[in-house]
Amino acid sequence: MHQTALDIVPSVEMRAALKEVGVEVLGVKDGGAYIGLVTDTATGLTDGTITPGDDILIEGDKLRIAPDDDGLGVFFIDAAGMAIPCGSRPGSQAARLS
């Protein structure tokens, strides 16, 4: 690999021209994955309650589970801090896990 370094000193004209340069923000870059809503499918509630033994629907952006990796997935954390995996592999789409 070849590298080249360039060191320049702008002229008076260049410095004056640079004062006229502005920035136009075209938008914000997409963020990472996030969970926006968790719905208890038994009750339809979205207040954080989950019916034991029933399904939940997780909605957000850029959500995906790699079903071949046992270390990934949806886990519930009990009061003692123990991670308990979901009993079944959820369906996986880009914005919804069910």
C-alpha cells in the first residue's frame, strides 16, 4: 500500500473563499436497533404486563434473531437477575418479533 501526504498552506484568497462555505444538513443517519413497543397478545396491553405462558409481540426497528445461535434471542430477567430464554423461537422480521 502506498501513502501520500500533502501539506498545504491556503492563500489569502482561499481563506476568504472558505469563509463563504456553509454546511447543509440533509438528514440524520439511522440509529441502531431499538424496541418501541411490547404487546401482550393475550390481553392486548402495552403497559409492561405480560401474561405467563402466552405470547408477546415486540415491535421496533432493526430487530432480528439468529435462530442458529443459542446465545441470542429474547430473554426474561427474573427478580434475582437470572436470564430465562423464551420457550419457543420467535418469528423474526426487520421490525417485529412475535
